[in-house]
Amino acid sequence: MIEIQDGSSSLAKVGNGGISKNIAPLSVGKLELALLSRFPREDAEDWDRMGLVVGDPAATVEGVAVALDPTSAALESAKRAGANVLLTHHPVFLDPPEVLAPTYGKAPASGVTVFNAVRHGIALMNFHTALDVSVEATRMLPQMLNLEFDGLLETLKSNPDKGYGQVCSVRDADKPFKLAHLAARCTSVFGRAPRVWGDFDLQLDRVVVANGSAGNIVDACINKGVSCLVCGEIRYHAALDAAQAGLAIVELGHDVSELHLAALLAQAAVDAGVPQDRVSIVDQAGNWEMPDSTRI
């Protein structure tokens, strides 16, 4: 399994393995097709942009850098590592930038990233909402939080095993389990204090977890008598209304709830035929910080 390694570099190299030997050259286009077979385009939302967005499908894959977001810093990390593919969860844009230029001010952030990706010959590829609903991705948060996965809140019409909102139950060994306990566990697991809506003494039974934005499943949680929703982010008024309706909310932060997906993508790249020693993970856990109130 690929893991982010400790070190001063923002790009963590994955150790060599037997899989790195005697591997035939792989094109960018073939890598995209292999990943699309794992995260099909038909599973994605209609508004989403996924797959190869920038780059030459005929180019040979020299290395793959994996990140949550295709930022300029991630692109530079890929360049330093000798990777010519930046594989991400989020797309570099949904609506194409009007201007492509090498510097900010001349172009928006997405325009700068696209310009520099083309200039350096680095392909940009992502699998966003198709990855979100995959069986692999939907099992990760329940496992990380030591919750018993029971099923999905909303399933895809094309596949009942894929969908949004993982319905979980509290393990018997953890009962009684309060909202305060879950909030503390989230802080321990993710290293960030979440924003919590609800009574900390609330006894939890059924919990729904969802990475990223989760405002579209709040009503379903309430209607199905869920005790708590753990999500990446939620709009203020949606959280306020949910709390008044008896649904506790644990808001992790959009990126915090999805950083672990980079490891899943990295493993998928290896499984697609990229040598293990040519796959790296960009550590984006430090993109933002909260001030320590005791030092102010």
C-alpha cells in the first residue's frame, strides 16, 4: 500500500518494489483508460470534468505525482520529481479559464496551472466525482473513524454498490458513544479540530459520513433518523437548520475529508502499470493553518 513518507520534501517518494521491474512503457492515454475502467466516466456527475484535461495522450508516462488539488505548487513538485503526469482528485477547472498565462494577475490560478503544465509537458488528469462514489473511496472514512459500514444513503441508479453518504453504526465496544467522543476521534485521526454542531452529550447510534460537500444529503439524513453527519463541508444555514432538526454535524474541512484519496489514486496508478518507484504523493496537508489561540 502506498503511503506518504515523512521528510522535508513536499513530494514524498514511494519505495521501490518488485512491481517496478520489467514494466512495458505506458502512454498517458493508456493510463487514462485504465483509470477510467476503475472510475468510470458514467459514474461522475453531469457537471463534472474528469479524465485527461491537459496533455498528450500519446506521451510515455515517465512518472506520476498524485495530489488532492492541481495547484501550481503541486505542479512544481511533479516537475522536481521528474513526473510528467499530475494525477488529482479535483479538476484544474470546471469552466475553462478565459486567459492562460504564466503569472497570476494576468490569468486566474487555473489559467496559470494549465499554462505551466503545457510548458513543462505535464499532463493533468483527475477522477473527481467518479472516485467519490467508488466502492474503494466510500469505505475509507468509516474505516478511518472505526465505524461499522452498513450501506449507502443514496446509491447510483446504475450501480447500487456506489453512491453518496456512508451509513454507519457505532460499534458495540464503543457504546455509549457521544458526539463529544466522535469529535475527539476526528481530531485525533485528522489532526485538525472539526467544527461541531449539536449537543456534545448527544448519544450517537447511526452516523453518516461523507467526504467533500454534503449539503445535498442533509434532508435524507434527517428523514432517515440519522444521529450525526460527518462531512467535509456544509453551508452555514444548512448546518443551522440541521442542528435545529436534531441532526448533529461534524464538519472536518473539505480537504481534510479527502486528503486520504491521494493514496487511493496512487495505488490505482501502480495497479494500472506505472512502476511503483515512479509514483509520488504531494503532501497538501499544510495548505492552511489555524492560529494557536494560546499564543495570541
